[in-house]
Amino acid sequence: MNAAVKPEQLIADVDHAHLDALEEEAIFILREVAASFERPALLFSGGKDSCVVLRLAEKAFKMKNAAHPSGYSGQLPFPLVHIDTGHNFPEVITFRDQRVADMGERLIVGHLEDSMAKGTIRLAHPLESRNGHQTVTLLETIEEHKFDALIGGARRDEEKARAKERIFSHRDSFGQWQPKEQRPELWTLFNTRIRPGEHFRCFPISNWTELDVWLYIARENIPLPPMYYAHERQVIRRKGLLVPLTDVTPPEAGETVETVQVRFRTVGDMTCTCPVESPAANASEVVAETLTVTVSERGATRMDDRTSEASMEKRKKEGYF
């Protein structure tokens, strides 16, 4: 009666009707973006949320084709965009390039180091976190390619500032977000009017939770970078976090490097993204683990969100994702 049950057996009995509803809403939003804007693009970093949005875009605009390397044939009606800080995990960049190649899609990469070369970004020191500086490169990429809408994988349950955001989030001509000027979204009617130089950020999975994302990854068998699953990695215990040992996050005086079995709940710049201890080796096991967590993935693993209560909101007002 109390025998152990494998996570796969539990998940098979879950009612996925809510996932079907979330998927339908997300596909509707993606099609609204394609119909409402002249030059949209999809932000694709190789992280789990952007991988889910990419699969939803395939379902919205492509034909299922088992013979195709990605499982879908056809072309998306917009390019993919990634802002590369130069401090991304190598595994994620390798995965990103392979996924794009399999799909045969166009990838536009905005390099933060190009902004540094132009002088629009200046670092205080070489090992400074580049995460917050992405805003400059993002806005320069938007201006260069004249994008009027960017599709992203942000969710309301991630962080307080993102909970304030609309599904169609307006940005002014400076790329800034004004929380008090968000447009109402009644009856799924979206006001997409913009003036020259303005744009929208659009979030198809805004109403999803971390658990929804992992249930969908498990159900759809969506490929992810291997670091999302349990693996051994050298880490440093610092301020309650497991800081991964890298060239840009070396140990400080008196710190000890350990080898720990970990996985990443979210993936970003190496200077601010930390893993968690976990034995979860596949999506089903991650689902079982996610059922017990009490802190969002950003709150549990992102050093940049711990600088202050309003750190994310401040970055978003300046034009951050």
C-alpha cells in the first residue's frame, strides 16, 4: 500500500487538460503577434522557457514532420534573437546552435562585446557581471533590425516585477517599461498600437508556472541543454548559493571548491546563475522535485536578483528582458 512509485507513473495519471488550455492560449498569442506586427522576433537563449516557447511557435506555424530533424517542417514567420554576454555557459551555446541548425531557422546574435568595442558599455572591472549590461546590446539590436515586437519566455511566477507585466508589454521609444502605463487586456483583446521607435515585449507563457513548464517539457519531450539535469560540477558555497566554478567565478580567499551533484533550474550569465543540489536525471524527476519547492527558480538561483527587492523592476524599467 505504501510502496514507492516512480515519478513517471505519477505523471502519467496527471490530468493534462490545464496544459492543453495553456498551450492553446500561448499559440493564440503567438499568432496574434505575427498578425499584429511587421517585424517581430523570438528571443531564444537555449534556456528551458525559451525552448518551450520555441516548441509552441513550431506548433503555431509549422507542420509536424517526423522525418525532419526538429520534428517540424516549414519556416517560422520571424527570426530568433539571442543577446550573448560572452559569459554564457558553453553547453548552452552549443545546444543553441545545434537546435537552430536542426530547425533551419535564422538566428541573430547581439554580442555584448560589440557594444563594449563601440564604447556604449563600459565595465568597472573584467570579471564584473555582464547580465545587467545586456539591456544596452538588446536595445541596439532592436534598433539595428527595426524590430517592433520581441517574443520572450518570461513568466509571472518568476519574480514580483514580472508579475506586474502584461502579456503584451509596451516599451516606449527609449525601450523603457513604465509599470503604471500598462494597457488593459480584457477578454484577450490586445491594444498593439505603437508610435515610431516604440515596440512590444510579448509573453505567450506569462500565465504558466515552473511546474507547468516542466510538465510540458516532459509531455512534449522537448530537448534541453544537459545542465538542466543532474550532473557533477565543481561549485563554491557562497551566501547560501552554489556558485559554479568558472573562469569568471573563481574561488575567493578562504573558499573551498567542492564537487557536487547539481542541476540548473534556470540558465543565464555564468556570473550570476547558480545550480541547486539535485539527483533529478530527467524531466519526470524534475517535475516530482518541483512539486515540493517553495522558492521560485530566480529567487533560489540568481545572484543578481538578491541585490535588492527592486533589482529586477529597476532593470526592466531600463529595457531589460
